[in-house]
Amino acid sequence: MTRHALLIGLLVLMSQAALSAARAAPLAPDDDQAATGQDIVIRDASIQILRPKRRIAAGYFTIENRGKSVHLLAGVSSTACHNLFAHHTEQESTSDTATLFAHLALPAETTLVFPPGGYHLICTGYDDSLHPGQQITITFHFMGGATRNVPFTVQPPANTEETTP
């Protein structure tokens, strides 16, 4: 197991524990989650068409928590994608890996990278707005109600052959 995969696996476990704690004691609007808008930065966002005939694309990004509190990502959505979920290139996809972005803890003062070859987003059944050079918006939903709309630049397939996620 690579160091990167181990780190993400550890974060998944931390996320599940943090989500369980959050469900046991719901957050009030004035809790630390209110600072999500100022603390979270999402950058280097792109989405690459992988299988044009099957309308599958992969989204890559970096998310940074610049704050002093843990923030909880509660989900991701996009009107451009029929389904949007997590995937890892080198691991079997399960319901647990697919819902990674529905319960991910973002530790204080931490940067997480979701690159090709690791955990990333999969967009299936995308609409006609997904063309190379265009942008689609993916919305990140955080515990406590904050959202962040992030433009993802659409990249063409790596080659003319259909690639795998």
C-alpha cells in the first residue's frame, strides 16, 4: 500500500468516526462549522472525459482546510452529472469508497489532493455541457450548511481510446 493510499484510508476512518460523533450531537449554526466558508479552499479542479461513449468522466482537485477546526464534507453534486461519486483507481469500488465525499473529515490545517491514480470523483451520465475547454460547476456541501461552488475545467480524453477510471 502506498503512503498516499494509507493516508487517505486513515482519513476515511477518521471521517467515519467524526461523522458518527456529529450525528450523535448535531451541530448548531454557531459551532466551528460556521467558519467553513472562510477556511476551505478548493483548487486545481479539472474533470477529464474518460469514456465518451459511456459518458464517464473523472474529477481531480485539491482541498485545503486553512482553519483551526475539523470541517466535514457532507456531499458533492453537479447538475452536469447524473451520478457523482468517489472512486480509487487501484482499489475495488464499494459503497464505502463511493460515498467517501459524503462523510469526509477535513482535519485542521491540512491539504488533501485527489489526483489521477488515487481517490477522485467519477461523473457518470454527464450532460451535453461537458465538452473540452468548458467548465462545469461541482458543489461541495459541508456539515452545518455551507456550500462551495467550484468550476471544474473539462479536459479531453488522454487519447482516442476509451480509458479506465
